[in-house]
Amino acid sequence: MRRVAAAGTAILAAALASCGSSLPAGPFAEPRTPSIQCTPLAGHKVMTFGDDFVQNHGKATAVIDKVTFVHPHHLRVLRIWAVPTTADLAGALSGPPPPADPPWQMVGWQWNHRHLAKGARVPPATGRYDRMNLVAVVSLTPGARRGTMAAMDIWYHVGVSRYRFRTSLGLVVVNRKSCPI
């Protein structure tokens, strides 16, 4: 009887442990090619990473609950914004993000309409590039010369349905003027 109870407890513990990772990707899901972006700090204390995005392929507005880095090492997340875009825009910048006011503007980039990622509303896409870029400002932890993360996890909901979408883009930040080849 004790073996059956112990086995039942082990199965229940395993089932509960897997609950957090069994959410479907939901309306943000789409095929992506895994890749890694390397960005040097080049004398700056922070860098701005805006290569990842989400696009809502559903019929109702999604709300982002949280964004986390997957397997971060020696990286400190200072802020993550959701920035509406209507063009194929992405990139990384050594240093802080641009100011909200002109003269820094690009067609399709709506930096002045950014929101913190947590709580950002992502309406259904109406065009190919109608999406939210996830713009993270990060720094290295004290004493680190290199920091990495494997991807981003975006936890979100549509109505009462909960989802998790993992991006396919990793990040390497180095404390030097250029990335090693």
C-alpha cells in the first residue's frame, strides 16, 4: 500500500510540476527560424534589443501578462516595452532606446505609442507587419563580460484562455566594441 501511495504522490508531483509549461502558444504562434543576435555594449552600460515581436493571428485582443528571458546568464532586464509597428522593423542598439520625440522617427515605428510589455494589449493583426515589437533594455550583471539568453517567453491571455509563446531568437551581449566572429 505504501508503494502505491508513494507512486501516486510521485505521479501527482510530476503532473503539477509540468502544469506551468503545458500552455498552448495560442494566437501568437507562428513558425520561426531559431537564431542568435550578438550586440556589443561598445562603451555603453545598457543595450536595446528590439528584434523580437508578437503578432496576434486571432480574432480578439490579447493581453500580455509577463515576458521573461529563457535561461538568462549575466543579463539584467531593466525594462521591456511593447511597441506597435506596421513595417518590417527590428534591430538592436548599443545604448539606451531612442527618445520619444522627433527627430528620431521611422515609418511604421510607433515608439511614442509604446507600453510596458506587462499589460500591453495586442489587437488582431490587420496586415503583414501589424505587430508588437518587444523592446528590451538590458545590462550585464556587475563584473560580467558576456551575457546570454536563449529566447523570450511571453505569457498572455485572450479572454479567459491563457497561453505561452516562446520566441526563437537568442541574445548575446558582450562588453567590448564588437562581437567576436
